[in-house]
Amino acid sequence: MTNIFSFEVLSGVLRTMIALSTPFLFAALGETFSQLSGVVNLGVDGIMLLAGFFAFYAVLLTGNVWLGLLLAMFIGLLMGLIMSLVSVTLKAQQGISGIGLQIFGLGMSSLLFKVLVGTVKTVSGFAPIKIPLLGDIPFFGPILFRNNFLVYAAFLLVPVSWWILEKTTLGLKIKAVGQNPAAADSVGINVNRIRYFSVCLGAILAGVAGAALSISVANLFQDNLTAGQGFIAVALVYFGGWSPIGVLGGALLFSFATSAQLWLQVLGIQVPASLAVMLPYILTIIVLTISVNRGKQPAALNKQFFRGEN
Amino acid sequence: MRIRLPRTTSTDHEHGKGDWFEFMLRTSFPFLGVFAALFISAFVLLLLKTNPIVAYGAMLQGAFGSINGLSQSLVKATPLLLVGLGVCIAFKASVINVGGEGQIILGSIAGTWMALTFPDLPKVVLIPACMTAGFLAGAFWGFIPGMLKARFKVNEILSTIMMNSIALQLLNFLLQGPMMDPEGIKAGTFLAQSARLPESAWLARLVPRTMLHSGVYVALAFAVAVYIFLWRTTIGYQIRAVGLNPQASHYSGINVPFNQMLSLTLAGGLSGLAGVIEVMGVHRRILEGLTGGYGFTGIVAALLGSLHPLGVVPASVLFGGLLVGANTMQRAVQIPSALINAILGLIVLFVSGSALWIHQIIKKRKTATMVVSPTKETQA
């Protein structure tokens, strides 16, 4: 048996971890924007599924990954508009409308997949780009600097999100709307517009997350491809304390757990597969339990805003 | 901060307060959502080069067009009703139970275990014992997220979804190991299913050559029981009070977290009961894919039934029919039954999106009929 503590295995685990963290990062960073503006979008999983399917289908037909990515973003935007319309304009209870969006995405992606594709097929997704010099660093090079465009973009999105939220007026407005919509309204911020923007931005990123899954990580599509990863991404926002840096930590932790579990199976270590698959979900519950009560939650999270009545 | 009644719990039917217009609006509107969802899906069908009228016709015919179809629809309505009743209880306390799938699995595991462990018990003892075991196991699976919400304010939607995934893996583990059918191991088929239940644990079949079983009576009895529980008992009153106005409930001495935990536990119990009844009535063993999405469809049934225990009865029959009809449609026009999930999702979006709007119409109408109303209703 291979020594599980060898450099090769560790490098493999970390490479898989980086790849698996991409969908988590896009979805959870997007959800951070949405939640900071006060809207919990529980439809992330459904958006990932439908957008992931369209990205896959576009690549299957044309072979153009960029077209796939663009289509995924467009689907994300459309579903974000539906979510905003129902939750912001019509002021639905966000938990319910999010579940509706999830069921819709699950059903529609499964329907289209079965009618248009039928069987599981693979596509060639985003190709790895080796960064000159850095990619040649022993051990770290292959892990960090020989990834594809989406992986680099996901990690770049962490500081970018942080910058938007902490250093720009837009970020300030988003957080103001999530903390105290009435106060934000009274100083002339259009609460609904900011919430539309944040939810749609989050949904577009969820679309990218779906594409990352179907044309970057797995390079295939199947029924319920996400297996609840969208919900884990929502949980990561709580874990990350509504900060992009925290979300990064959570995404790495989860993808490390998943990656380690996959490698255990590859190495033939005897753990019943179903019990190993259970771990990330148990981890999510534990993480939610220890991270919710830190008082960082946006005050108006999950609350509808009624103008002039609060 | 001023205490304000939550706007979106607009589905509470208080006795004496509602009038006919309000009742009709609240009950009929969700069904308009069904038509809207079917209408939108018709365009998807057209894009997929299928005639929606033919597809929906096949669906209707399959669901309600024959004794066989009708029986099958009622078979599917049974778990939907039980899960939906649980969702109602939880929703009355402002808790959303998305954990139906996992609770069904736990209930079916416990019930199967009970029947296989005590096969020699007489029918009158074994069947109630199995149902109790299923209820308790499902309740336990609802209690965990309930307790986490009460104690640590963990978002119950996320935790119940995670509990679903955990239960699914637990079932896979059991069916591929400890609970695998010894017959299958002997025959070398290794099917992921348990041994067949002893005959003393089978629910009676009601219509010859169909699966319709006596569990449907149990579900109906629980619909009445849940109605009585919510509107005629103190605990039921407290649960509703918590949902209507948590702050006011807290100040009047009601333990809000406890009631939310209790409602989620009861919801889990009802879903667990759905699971064990599905095992005893339909499959007579536990197998993969047993939940059939009932945990999610039950939520939609509850919403469509205006979150009222008696409203869930027709709603679950409708959705039971949709599920059966979807299979007929799949055979007739080769459109995968996954279409139903897309329709269900649209219904949820429609119903949740229109809740406030209906509430405002009713409010406006009430204010208009009031002769003098100097104070704003929101200050009550």
C-alpha cells in the first residue's frame, strides 16, 4: 500500500482540494453579497444545477468553454431576477421562495438533461494554464499554479469581493441595506435596487459555480450533479461570518474534507463509502452550530423591507 | 423597536374572523398557481417539440382516469398528506421543515427493523408498534435540527437538508450491509433492499389489484388530529402564537424556542410515520429510492393547502395524481417525469410570491368595511 503520508499523496489531496473549492468559492462569495444585503437565497443549488447544465450543453454542442460560461452566467442572472422579483418586490418569505427556485432548477435541469442529452457524456472543459516560473516551483507549483482559468478567477474573487465590500461605496450600501434598511432608505439609498443587484450578482456567481462544476471540475453532467453543494455553499457564508476571507477558509476546509475522503477511497483504505460521503454533511451541521451565534449576522437578514412602515 | 405582526403568515384561518370572500381568495389562489405553473411548463413542452395538451391529457388520464390510476394517486397522496401535515405544524411556529426526505427514511428504517425483529407478534400489536417506532425515529430526526435551532439558532432549512443527505447515506450503508436481504445475498443478486416484512406487518389492501392500502385512513385520521391539536389544545395555541408573533409570545410567557423545537419534532414524527406506512403498505420492505421526493412534494402540498391541515388533504390528492400522471405522460409522450419538479418549483414561487399580495387585498377590504379606524392596524 502507498504510504498515505507521502509527498505524492499530499500533493494529490491538495490539488483535488483546490479544484473542488472552485464551485464552493463562487457560490458562497455570491451568496455573501446576497445575504449582506439581507436576502438569503436558498435557490443557489437550483441555479448551479440549471446553469451547470446549460454550460455543459453549450460545450457539448460547440466545444467553446467561454460560450458555456457566458450562458451559465446568463441563466444565473435570469434565476436571480426571478428570486429578486419574488423575494424583494413581492416580499415572499425567503426560505420558501428559495426552496421553490431550488426545486425548479433541479427539475428543469433533470428534464432538459434527459431530453437533450440522455446519457452521461464527458466534455473537455477549461484547460489548465501553467503560470510561467511559478508553475515550476517544486510541490507548490503543480498545486497552485497549474490550474484553469476558473480556479484562478475563484481565488482572485476573494480579494476583489473583500475590496468591494470594505472599500467601495457600493459595498457600504449593500451592508447598510442588510443592517438597517429603514435607515438606508432614509438617506436616499434605494433598498430594493441594492437588493436586486446583490441577489442577481450572487445568482450570476452561482451560475459560474455551476459551470465550474460541470465544465471545470467534473467535465460532465448528470442528474442532481451538485448533490447539495449549493446548500453547503450557503452554510459556508454563515461559517465565514459574512466575510470573503472567512468564506475562503470554509471553502478550503470543506474541499479538503471531500478531497481527503476521495483519496482515502482511491488508496483503498477500508471505509464504507456511504459513511465517508456522509462526513461533509455532518461537518456542515457542526460548522453551522459553532458559527451562527457570533453576532456578525446582518440584522435585517431574512426580513422583508416595507417602505415607510418600519 | 415596535412589534409588528409578520406579514407573510397570511394563511392563518382564525375562527370567526374570516368571511367567505377571504376564504375563497385564500383557498383558490394557490390553485391558480398550479394553472400558472402548468401554463409556463406548456411553453417548455412546446420548445421540446411536444404537444402540451396531449402531455397534460395523458397526465390527467393516468392520474384520475381509471380506478387503478385513482388508487395509485391515493397511494402517493398518503405520504404527501402526512409530510404536509408536519410541514403545517412546523410552519405555524415559523419553522420550515425541509427534512421530510430524511425523516421518511429514518421512519422506514425503524419500522422495518421493528417488523423484522419481532415477526411473531400478532398483527394488532405489530402494526401499531411499527408505526410508533417510525414516528419516534422520524421525530428524533426532526428533534436534532429543532434542538439546534432552539439552542444555537441554527438555520433549520440548512440543517434539515443536511439531515436528509445524512439519512440517505445511512440508508445506503444499511442496505448494502447490515440490513441487506439475506435472500439476495444467498441468490447472489445483492440488491440494495431489506428482507421482506412478515405478513403480520402488512397493511390491508383496499381495492383488488391495486396498491391502495389502509394507511390512507391513518393519514386522514391524522389530518383531523392535527387540526384539533393546532386549534383546540393549549400547546397547539402556543405553537400558533409563536408563529404569529414571537416577541409578543415571549413576553406573554410562552417558551418560543421550545415550541419551535417541538413543532419540528412533531413534523419529523409525521414524516417518519409516512415512511413506515410506505414500507408496510406499498413495498413491504425498505429499498433505495423509497422516499420518491415526498419530503419536498409534501412541502408544496402544504403550501397549496394554505398550510391548513384540512386543506392539505385535497392538495396532496392533487399532487399524488400529478406524480402518477407524470409517469403516464413519460410513457405516452417521452417527456421525463422530472417535469413535475419544475412545475412544483414554479408553484412554490407563485404561491410564496402571492401570499403578501392576498394579505393586502384582505386587509384593504377589512379596513374599508370598518367604520372608524383612527389607529393603524399595524400598531395592534
